[in-house]
Amino acid sequence: MGKPTKESEWSDELESVSKDDDEESVGTETQRSSHDMSSSRDEEEEVRKQSQKETAKVQTWRILVFLALLATAISVTATTYALLVRQEDENFRNVFSQFARTVADAAIDQQKDLRTALKGLSNTMSLTADTMNNGNPPWPFLFPPMFEVYAQDYFKVSKAEFVGISTIVTREQREDWVNFSTANYQQVIQDAHYIRFGNLNKLDNNTKKYKQFISKKTPDGFVPNDERDLYFVRSVQSPPPRKYSLVNWDLTSNPQINASMRSAMRLRNETVVSNIRPFLGLADEEHQGFHSDENADNPHCFAFHPVFQYAGDLNSKVVAMISTATAFDASMRNLLPSNVKGMLCVIQNTCNQTFSYMIEGKEAYYQGFEDNHDPSYDDMALQVPLTVIAHPEVVNTPGNCMYSMKIYPTKEFENDYKTSTPLIFAAVVAGTFVAVALVFFTYDYFVLKRNEIMISNAAQSSAIVSSIVPDHLKDRLLSHQQQINEQNKQNKASGGSRRSSSGSLKMFLNDGSKQLGMDNSAVEAPLADLFLETTVLFADISGFTAWSSVREPTQVFVLLETLFQSFDRIAKKRRVFKVETVGDCYVAVCGLPDPRREHAVVMARFAQDILSKFYTLTRKLEVTLGPDTADLSLRIGIHSGPVTAGVLRGERARFQLFGDTMNTCARLESSSKPNRIQCSKATAEQIIKSGKGAWLQPRSDPIALKGLGSIEGFWVNVSGERAGSVASCRSSQGYGSPIERPGLFPELDKRTVRLIDWNVEMLSRIMMDIAAKRASVSASTTKKQGAVAAEFGDAPLEEVREIITLPEFDHHASLQNPEDQKIPVEVVEELRLLVSHIASMYNDNPFHNFNHASHVVMSVIKLMARIVAPSHFEDLINESQQATASSLHDHTYGITSDPLTQFACAFSALIHDVDHVGVSNAQLVKEGVPIAIKYKERSVAEQNSLNLSWDLLMQPTYSALRDFLFETQADLIRFRQLVVNSVMSTDIVDTELKKLRNDRWDKAFKKGDSATAVDENPRDEVNRKATIVIEHIIQASDISHTMQHWHVYRRWNQNLFEELYVAYLNGRMEKDPATFWYNGEIGFFDFYIIPITKKLKECGVFGVSSDEYLNYALKNREEWFKKGEDAVALMVEEVKEKYGVKGAPNTDCTTSTGTMPSISESAPMEQALPAEKMENEVDC
């Protein structure tokens, strides 16, 4: 039931294709001739002879087919077997490669960790010594304290078995060292045993074994070492020594160790690794604890790293040497699953040593000093270096060995991946072919039988045809049919013309049929080209973020899909290529894949087209998407230049553009203005070159683009084009264009008409639910007839009820589909007339107007749609459908299952401010207006709005609408109660109403209170909560702008301020609102908005919506605290400018602390109330 519109502006033209079926009738005149019986038999015999020739050919082909089938069976069976064998081999190789890589990575990591741990321990020793003497380390006369503790951490990282510190002692320090060692060795070793073992049970406490000299080890034991310049004397080690004889042992008495230590000392920050040598320093039982029984003779290497006098100072003196022992099987254990066996690791070093390990599941077993791998697996060997080279001299350093590892599979490993599967599959394939052959021969047998019948019939038919048609015509007929059949076969086989092979990217852009994924990216070159002459467009919806914050997700997508699909149709028509959409941004390009000389002109026209289409569609969509949709605008930026275009192949292949042109265009769009087209100088030059310079208007100021500096910009206005401009659209469709409603109510502008259409649409949807519910119920005998306005009093405030009884659950009604219902035309017409009349009854206030009422309706509908079941409701799914729906009804207090209740909520929101005059109730009472006297100075505006609207609804003009809504007298009474409670709930100042609501809340939701712990009908409890929820829906919706996006809140807040400021200017408000607005808003948030959002959550039926509202309220309060004072000053300035008032704004109401006030610090409750509800004595 929409109003007349220009269809050419709301939708694209539709093509209609009519198809005519030509019927061709062929008439054939038959002539019968007499033929004798012998002639017919001759014809039949001739056919049989011909068929026998064909049968011979078929027999030949039958044999050939059999042979081909046999050959195919053999080849397929052999191929299947070969492929499966190959697949198993590939699987074997792939699995080995993965496991080998795992082992190799672990070995590399272990070597890296070893070196890292050594450097860390070196720094720790330096720092420890540094703290012992106030920055002057007492080397060499110290035993590093707590070394056993540091060693435990070192072992966890390095997986080493032994670590020790060899202190560097000079010839001059030899005697002093011996004296220092003699005095301290026993205590140091005992402390280490206590730290590691907790006792001295493993220590041979025979002090006679201590060597009171720097010793060297010989076959006869430890003897005094020769004199030399430097001694590397063992001071501490972990695990701690079990005999005192190891103290004072000079490790460099061994030539190989001496070479390694000297090299480490010379290279300074490098770790030197020795060759494989016998393990020294641990007791046998302690050493064997690191290895399995099979690895008792496991080879070890020693690594050496210097300790510097000062930590981190590589130029400082080397004062000690760390030596550590490690075995290579440490990195091979616990890596692979237990069922993985037979991986051979061969380790070699540059010191001509080779040894092997066999990995069996989680263990690695030493195989000896040999390389016994199977040469047949040489091609699968994985070789990795185990030494990280940082110093160039490391390779040829004496005493240093470079290690590497080769990993081979074994026959045992391979056998785990060789199965009988290929043979089984080959047998299955062969058996399948045998079965197919049997089916073929069976089929051939029945075909032969069928052919015999057909030949007989054909012979008879041929005889009949020959008797009717001369032979030469018969042959021509058969030949022609054969040609037709052959042509049909050729057409089917060809399928279509072959596409040009040039330009794979162009093919992708033109038909999009090429599937690009990960599979072909390795064999095909990337699909990318450089296009030098292009024009790019970015179009972004201004105000979209704030608009979408108050909509349902489905509504957001309706807007985007409607707009972007229309843009797509325009792009196709203009031959502009759509690149992508990112959120609410539309990206398009002209000049690719096919070059276009006037690409800038085409893009300018396209931009003008979509701008005009956007303007038209947003106004059309306001009917379904609600208020403020028409306030959205489109911001467009255009730039010309080269772009790189290509397809990013992957799981989701996408065509994209890259380059500075894209970046510049995006910034041009962001710096453009709503409903304007901005282009760069490059695009402007292209447009001027095409003779369209009249379209351009230079910007008065340069555009500052992030990262690009300042550039010259132009506004584009494609005048004289068929699409027209936004300005021309506004002249014919914009705001302020009145619609005549002669004889009914004053003129309504286009915006109001769109809001009326939207309200009618929303209310009609609820009425379809009402019709669906009524469809399941038999006709009532108590149907309402005529108007009953006289049955209700003139003081709605006296009708406010504590509990409103909602209908009980009706299972049959819940099964009806509202989409199947139709509302009578006259009912829709009366509904439209009613909403239009209500709209005309709203005064032209900045805030309390029909736009505000529509905004409240939208919030009410959104909140009712957000009423959800609790999380435990899913537990009822296994019960009957009726029980489940009934439980949902009780949880949502019957609101979701009673559409008349929902209609009452929406209707209340629509009428709650009818005839509002823009001042508070207190002001009306003060002025002594008639309605204040009529309603006894309580809830004056609310009662007036309700009575005016109710009287309107009860007029005879709307009898069909009432009959549709109120099937029974009970329906009408309940509807009246709901409307009264809802509209009266918007008066949050009246103390008696407030007390009633608070007491009702305490009874419903404050469990355990003794005052409410009384027996009560369960239905009354549900209905009380339903009444509370309904009133909170209206209250929250009335101030929903405070719980929405900051821009939405600021716009409505400014409207409210303007309304009260105008009242102040007109002498209808005592105080200037600017003097209390800032603190009043903070108090309003603290004492009303935030508490009501918390109550929405406590109601327990709004799900995450209550959190959404609370979050927005908290964010807006925070923003208002930061920006509110400036906002008030700006609002005052704008209002004064608008109404021609002189004078500086009076906004001196800042807080004294300069910090964000808490709820307790904010204004009192009377200041926190909405300004239109405040008493006039509000202080700052």
C-alpha cells in the first residue's frame, strides 16, 4: 500500500524477453498401390540380407571390443598396482622426510641450546664473581658459590651430562692457589653434595686423597704437574666429585684438551668442541643413568667456553674455562612415536671420526664407530650441519671438530610402509573388469535378441515405405536424417567455440570462470599486469558506523546489499569494473581489463550515477530500515594513474589492485565531503582533455593527504547527464517538499512521509503475527462492536496497574506462519491514516517530534526482538515441541508469544509525546495551562498525549482497524492497560509512580526479601515481571540515544538542548540550560541511564543486548566527561546563531577536581533526570 513513486528512480529497467514457438506441420499425402505378396517378401529378404552384413560388422566390432576390454583390464590392473606401489613408496619417502627433519631439527636445536647455555653460564659466573668483591672479582682465588644450583638450570637447557669450571692460574699464583684450595675445597665439595643429594653419603670423605698441588693425571694416578705459564685447574663441577682427588687437576695436562682450551681462549666468544673421547669426571653409576643399557659405551664430546672477568665484556681477561660433556643420543630420544623404527643417524666430524645411532621409537641406540647404512638409500639421505659457525677461524682451529649428521632409512623402516594393498586393489580391479565383461556379454545377448525383433519390424516397415514412396525418395529421406543426426553429434561434441588464449588475467576478469587456488600456483605464472591508464573510485557511506549501531545485523546487510547491488548494475552498464567492497566502502576501476581512452570521464559519470542512486535508495529504504536512513550520505574520491592488477591465488582467490594510485584514491575519499565527488589533479586533467572541464570546480584549499603531502583537489559535478545530480534530486525529492493531505491534517514533508511509511510497515508486521494467532482460534462470540471510549476515564494516571495479565500460552497459535497471513486492504489504509494523523499531531519541536517518536519505536522493536531464552533453555530441546515453546513463553513472560502486547508497546512509543509543547510538566503546571488543571498537575504531558491518541483511535474512521486488533472485549481492555502503563512509565519524576515501580521491582526481582516472601500465584509473578519488562522497554527506548553510538547521542542531545534553550529564550524556563547541562548529563548517566541498563540485564531476557546498551552508556559518559564542556559551548553558539541571539555562552559548570567524577560525586538525582522532566530549580 505504498504511495506513488517514480519507478525509474527506484529501480533499474527490467528486460522482458518474449519467446515465440513456431510450429511446423508437415503433411504428407499417401497413395496406396497394390503389390503382390512376392514383392513384399523380396523387400523383407533384402532388408534381412542388409542386416546380416551389418551384423557381420557388429560381430567384428564385438570381438574388437572384447579384446579392447581385455587389454584395458590388463593395463588398468597393472597401472593400478604400479600407482599404488608408487604411492606407498612416496608415502614412505614423505614420512621418512618428516621424521628425519624432526630428528635433524632436534639435533640442531640441542647444539644451539648447548652453546647458548654455555654462554649464559659463563656470564652467570662472571656476575657471581663480580658481586663477591664490590666490582673487583677475586679471580682466581674463588670457588663460585651456588654453582650446583646454576648447573641444574644449565642441564635442563643443554641436555649435557657434566659441567665444570677450570680456573686459570698463572705460574706466580700457583702456590697461593694451592693454599686457597687447601683451605676451602672440603667445604665447597660438601656444600655441593648437600645441594644435589641432600647428604654426604656419596662422598668419599678421605681428605688424604686431596692433592695439595696442581696435578696431572697419569696411569699411576694424579701427580704434580710440570711448570708452565698457565694452569687450567679444576675448581668446581656438577655433578660434584665423589673424591677429593679431582681438585687441583690441570686439564691442560692432556694435549688434546689443552689445544681445545687454548683455542677457546683465543677465539673468546666461540664454543670449541673436541673430538670423541673417553668420558671423564663422573662415577660409572652416575654416568650410566643418562643412557640405556645398550648405550653404556655411548661416545661423548667435550665443549669449552671461556669465562670473562666482567660479564658481557669480551675484551676483558679470560679468567676461567667452562668444560661440559654431552652425548648425541640426548637429542634423539623421545622424538618419534613408539611404532617408528629403523632410522639410522650417522654422525661425522672433521677430526676423522664417524659413529652411528639407530632410532627405535622413543629410544636411540649406539651402533659403534662405523657408517653401516644401506647404500640403496643414499638418495634419501638428509644431511645437516650440527655446528653453527660465527667466527671465520673456527673451521681450522686446533682442537675444534665440526660435526654433521646424515639420516638414512633402513629396510625395517621401509617395510612398515609396504603392504599388500596394491595387490588387493589390483585383484579388485581385475575382478571388476571380469564382472563388467559378464554384464557386457549378457547385455549383448539381449541386444541381439532385440535387434532381431527390430530387424523384423524394420523389414516390414521398409516394405511399407517402399510401397508408399519411390526408392530414390526413400534413400534421400534416410540420407537427410542421417546428416541431421551427424550434425547434432558434432554440435554436442564441439560444445562451443574455443576461447582466445591471450591474456589469462583478462579472461579471469571477463568471465570469472578460471578457478584459481593453491594447486596451480606452482605451475602457472602469477596472474598480474600493469595498467598505465586507469581511474580508481572509492565510495564510502558517511554516518554508517553510527547508523549501524542502532540496527539489527540483518538490517545492516539489507542496506549494503541493496546499495552495492545497484552500484554493480550501474557499473555493468557503464563498463566499469567492480574490484571489491570493504565494509561500507565500494571500490571500482575503469580502464581494465580493456583499455578505455576516456576512463576518467566514464568514472566521473559512474560516480554521479551511484551518488544519485544512493540518494534515491536511502530514502526508499527508510520505509523498511527506519529513521535516519535517509540521513546517510556517500563520500566519493577518484584518482587516475597506473595500477598493478592481479589475482592473489590461494584458498580464496581474489582480484586486487595495488600501487600509489589506490592509496591516493583512498585518502581522497576520506578527505571528501558527504554527497560530493572529489577527484585529484590527474583525474581532472583527463576530464579536461576530454572536453568536460565544465564538470570541475577547484577546491579553495589544498588537500593534506597523510604520507603524500598537500595536493590540489577538484569537485566533480556531471551536469546535464541523464542520471542528474544529487542537488537536482533534492529539488524534487528532498527535505522540505510538502505533500498535500487536503481535508485531513496539515502538510507533511517527504521525510515525515517516509517515517510514516516505516511505522506502518513495522506495525503491519506485528499485525501479521496477530492474524496468524487468530487463525488458530475459532471465531469468538464476544467480538467487540463499535467505539467504547466512554468506558475509560479521562485520567489515565488512575488506570496504572501493578500487574497486567497477559494471555497464557497457546501451542496451536505458535505453529502458525505469519508470512502466510494477509491483512485486509481497508485495515492497512486505516492504519496508514492513523499513523499519518498521529504524525500531524506532533509539534515542530527540535527534540519531542515525530522523528523522536519513530526513533523510540525502532528501539522498542529492537529490544522486543532481542528478548531471548536463557542458556539452559537448550536443555528442553529433547522434550516435546509444545513443552519447549511453553517454557520459552514463561521465560519471556509471554511477551514474545503475544503479538497484541508487542503492538501495544510499539503503539505506545509512537504516541508517547503527541502534542508535546517543548517544556516540562513543571512548567505547564506553573503556567496553569488547562491540561495541567485537568490532570491535577500530575503527568500532564503524558496523560494529554495518551488521551488525544486514544480518542483518535476510537473514532469511527478506524473501526476496521479496531475490529482487526481487538477480537474480544478482553483484548481491548488489555491493550488499554498496556498503553496506559507504557506511556505513564515515561514520566520518571512523579513520586507515586516511581514508588509503585520500585515496590513492584522489589517484589519481582529481589529474591529472599522477607517483605516479598509471601505465597503468590505463579501466573501473577510472571505477569508482574512482564509488566516490569514492558515498562523498561519503553523507558530505555525513550532515552536509547544515550545508549547508542556517540554521534547518535550527540545529535539527539543537541536537539534536546536546543528545545530547552528555545523555551528559555521564550521565557518558559527560568534557568539557562547551558549553566547545568554538562553536570546534569553526567548525573543523568549515573542515576538513570546506567542503572536502567543494569536493570535490563537483571530482567534476564535481553541476552547480550543489555551488555551492549551498558557499554555504549559507559563510553558515552566517558566521552561526555572529556568533551561535554566544549560540546555545550558549541551547542550554545549554534543555537544563538540559529535564533539570532547575541552574547557569549554561559557554560561555567566545570568540576573542581578536573577528574572524572564518580557516581557519588555527580549531581543529585533531580539534576540527573532528563532536562524535559526536570524541575526548574536545578542547580549546576
